[in-house]
Amino acid sequence: MGDIRNTQSQVWSLDLMKCPRTGSPLKTVKVGKIAVDISEECGGVFFDNLELDKFDEKHEIRGEVLVEHLTQFESVILDADNRINCPKCENVVMMRRFYSPKQVLEIDECPNCAGIWLDSGELELLRENFSSERERIAMCEKLIQEVDKDPDVIKQRMEHQNTIGNLETFTKVMNRLFTPRHYL
């Protein structure tokens, strides 16, 4: 497994992407065996689809190494609220969404390639607020309990049960109409 400090001068892509914040070329570096694209201008990082999952948990060494590497770059953010284009997909505006149910951090995600852009400091914040498996299960159970109490959900459930009852009655009637008497 290679260390980012040993590979930081290597550029792995001939087709350089541009930083969505500063317009400067992104530099591809390998962290472990995973290539990510970083902006040395602003300290942001671009993850291809599903790559962030290998960096987001507190116990993952590669995430710690990448956070440490990114801290050396000045965190210049022009306006984090501005919508940005995906550095990988030409002319595709990234959508903003919360990374987790805790709603601590909004990330930029490409609707086309599912790549994720994190501004300076956001990877560290994401890792600090990452929920353990037990916390995620507890949040899901709480959400299910809240949904079960929602009046609209209760109404839909009742309508659904009425529909099932009606279908059962219809099936019985149809069976009586079309099934010969000697089978009844």
C-alpha cells in the first residue's frame, strides 16, 4: 500500500480536470490504491462514485492520511453556497445534499457520474460526524417510529388494508361464479 507522501508528485491522469472552485488543474494522487483528485489551490477533493466510502469512517487510515495531506493547502473558498459544475462531467451542475441524516454537512454530488466534491475541511468534518453502525441503526429505528405516527402514512395504510379486503372479497365472488359446483 503506497503512502500519499510518496506519490504526491505523480499525476495519474493525462486528461486533467479543473477545480470547480478555482478553475486550477486538479492533481490526481493515490491514497493506498485509490486515486483521488485534489485541488492544491483550495484544498478541495473530488471522489469518483463510491470512493468516498473508503475515506469517511474514523477508523480508516487512508481518510486520516488524506485529511492530513489536504491541510497543507490554503483553504480559499470563494463562496461555498455557489453551485458548481462537476469537474469530471462537462457542463453538469452538481446538486447539494446532506451527507447524513445528522444534516451537519452539505456535499456537492454530480447527478450524472455520482462523483462527490468536498471543499476544504469538509472531509475532516464528515469523518468527525460519521455515525457508527449502532448509531445508524438507532437513527433508522427512530425514523421508522416517526413515519409510523405520520397521519398520511396511517391513512395510506388503512386505504391499503381496505383494498386488500376488497380484493379478497372479489376473489371469493369470482371463484364462486367460475368454479363448478362440484369443486365447492
